[in-house]
Amino acid sequence: MHALQYELTLPADYDMGIVRDRVARRGHLLDAWPGLGVKAYLMREREIHGSPVNQYAPFYLWNTVEGMNAFLWGGGFQGIADDFGRPPVRQWTGLAYEEGAAADAPAVVAVRHRRPVPDGVRPGEAAEEAVRECRRLAGRDGAVLAAAAMDTARWELLRFSLWGHDAPGTDGEVFQVLHVSAPGRDRLPRGRQW
């Protein structure tokens, strides 16, 4: 499993209805994308859920590198680059994935939590703890899914979760979920990824 995300931070007075309309018109285009586990079309709106910014920030969990590469090089990503400029794309290596206690509920919000692996902490120990955190998070009321991943260039842990209600009560940045494409969600490997 591979995690990927890019962020488009927009002006404070940007009409976020434009983002909602874009997702309503184009969100379905990845509903059958080969190699994609889950794409959550995410948005943060200034002063909602404590957000300091307006932002469009889709998040992806990929089953295959080929699917991810086809998206990045084969046209899917080009629409973003054409309309908004080419943003940096973050990638993390998958550590764990779990279906949530409310796996069948429609996702309302997402929470992304990032933290560095402290100096002196063995990467394997940090990864094992992230797996346990992912499992605990998925078992909470309202959790649709949870994933953990690591960026080894920055030694940063990522915890990502989707929720069926708008008060998940977990640390991190809260995003509104506009749409979820999940053609390969059932094929995302469960549990620890190594």
C-alpha cells in the first residue's frame, strides 16, 4: 500500500463552492481507476473545524505502484496541474490499514495526523507503534477506516482516518469529505504491511 497526497492552499477569500462543484462534476472519474484502493476528496475551509486555510487536499491509498504511476503520468493528475499549477506530491510507504467499526457508513470527515519519528527512536519501533495506533483508531465509534504510513525521506509518521460523523475526537487536521472513490478498497491489505 502507498499513500499519496497533494495540497492546494487557496486564498482566504476563495469561493470554496468552486472546489465542491469541481468534485461534483469530476469526482466519479476515479471510481473505477485500476490500482486505486481509496481516494478521499478532501477540503479544509477557513474557520471550519479549526482550519486556518482554504485548501483542497485529496488523499489516496494505492494498491499498486502501476495504478499510482498511471494516475501521475497518464492523465489523472494532469487536470489538477492544468487548473491549479503543479503542486508537490507527498508519498508515504504503507505501514497498516484497517477497516473501521463503521466501515459501511459514508465518510463525513477525515483526520490527518503527522509527526516526526524522534531521534533515538528505532524506525521499526515507531512503525510497530503506528500499527497499534491504526488498529485502536479503527475500533473507535464512527471510524470508517484508518491507515498508517511513513515518509522515510523526512522520517515522518502519518495517521489517516475517515469518519462517519463530524466529531471524531482524535488529534490532527480535520478535512471535509466531498466524495470517496474506492474501486479497490476491498483489496487493500489489512493489518501490518510487512
